[in-house]
Amino acid sequence: MSVKEKITKYDKEKKIGYTLETIYLFINPILLKKEGKIYRMEKCGNKNQRELVERPHSVVVNGDYILKAVLNPKDMKIAIKHLKGPLTFFGSAAYGSSHEIEHLANENIKGIPFWDFEYVLE
């Protein structure tokens, strides 16, 4: 399983920046803990529509082997490092971890299609 985090760094004076991508690769990931509840829209690759799902705000994940790769487009370098778990993710990385672990467990991702929402004219 892979988990990606993106951080954009921008110099306001020079008006230039770059986005660092940190990718965590887990072999045999295990979800140890999840906390909080976030309602969000997701589109799964095997479905044609976005659905309302519940995801944890934070997760703790471990694996038999964890590799961290930081891709820096400014330097054109990828720094790779082996990590010992468990690792804690928040926000977008937590949502993604939860989603991918469901796939690995062969669970169907169940949500409410946005077509079921009530449209309100303001």
C-alpha cells in the first residue's frame, strides 16, 4: 500500500516554489488505530460516481516493511529511507490509508451517492 503527502513550498519574494511529495510504501500494512470521523466525498476507481463516506481523521499504520521516498522536483532528487513503524497519519493521508486498507481487505467501500443529496436553491 502507498500513502502520499504533498507539501508546497513557495517563496513569495522570488515568486517560485515546488511541491514535495512524500510517499510511504507499506508491505503487509495493518491498521492499528483510527480516531475521529470525517464525512467526505470519494470516488473509487471501480465506481462511476463520487460517494459520501466516513473516514477517520487520524490512523496508526504498521507494516512488515516501510519505505519512505521524498520526491523533490526542484533538486530532481528522490530521498529514500527505511522506517520502523508504526506511523501516524492525519487528514488526507489518513483518509487515503483507510481507503486503501479497505481495498486490501477486499471490503466494498460503501457510501451514499451524491445523487441522493437534497438539492437546495439559495
